[in-house]
Amino acid sequence: MGAEDIELVAEDDLVPISALQHMLYCARQCALIHVERRWADNRFTAEGSILHRRTDTGSGERRRSVRIERSVLLRSLRLGVFGVADVIEMHGGRRPYPVEYKRGRPKKHRADEVQLCAQAICLEEMLDTPVPAGALFYGRNRRRKVVAFDAGLRALTEVVAADTRCMLAAGRTPPPEFEARKCSACSLKEICQPQSPGGPGIVDRWLKRAVES
């Protein structure tokens, strides 16, 4: 398939890059935020906002051979996303290197990596230049985690982007699925009610217990 055969997404159908991170973490969380427009802060989101505010208020600068741009607008019609990059470093004045700031520590899931990879794909489309790697800066350990945008991560990012666009276009919020570690850290826990006794299948479960008793 050539470049001319790639189907592009219409401007009105683009989804936020941040939605991909939400989608891979929890599809219900993604829908609550981007379909139902629900939001609530907790300690983790507040810390993240402070960390991002420090990058958003800074202006561009140059450090030796690296030019640093902050709060860069991004878009990809091929991936179907738009957003803002925390920091783009231009190494040697030519090669873009996205850096995304996150609170906490590196995670076992790949949601943060997918978000960063989506930024790289946007940069490749906008600047017509390869972006082989970037970095995630974690506030808890004050270190960068280098992320290589290999074929596997790119494929995962494309699948998550397509699934996210499909779910948001349908306007449906998935039912809750309780997972202790994820749900306890989620700022939308009280809105989501993942352990609510009135969740999906409550009537069937009640009838089953009634019959068995």
C-alpha cells in the first residue's frame, strides 16, 4: 500500500491524544472523560497538573545544539488524533525528540508509551522526518525513560487510536470492570462506581441466587 492509498481521518473525527492513554488504561475511564465529559481530581491528577504547568508556562530555549519547544500543537490525519506535546527537543536543529512529563514512576502497562508514540507519529506526518525515539520523564524518580518507537509499539498505537475513535464516535460508555489496583488510583472512582451493587447483570445474579436458595 502506497502513501496515496492511506485513508485519512476527517478533521471533525480527530480524537485527543490523551484519550489513547485513557483508553489503554481503562476504556470506561476514557468514555467517562471524553463521551460523558465527567472529571474529578485526586492527589495523583493534582500532582500531574502541577508537573505539566511547569512545562506549559516555559518558553522555548536552546541548550548547546538542542532547541527546546514547549506546548507544541500536534495533529495526524492518518492516525486520527490531535493534541499538545509537553516538550519537543530538536536535536542538531533537525531531529524531533518528544518528551512527555508524568507524575509517579514508570508503569507496567504501555499507556504512557502509546501516548508518546502518537506524538511521534504526528511529528513525522507534520515535519516529514523520522522520529525513532522519545522519552517519558517521571516526576517521582526525576528520571527519563527512553522509548524506542519500534514496529510493535507503532502497531499498538494504531490499534488503540482506531478503537478509541470507534468508541467515542459510538458515544457508548462500557460497563465497569473492577480491578483493585487501577480503580483505587483512578480519580473517577466515585463517578464510575466499579463495585456498585447495581452494576451490569445484577438482576440475573439475584435470580440465580434466589433459585439456588
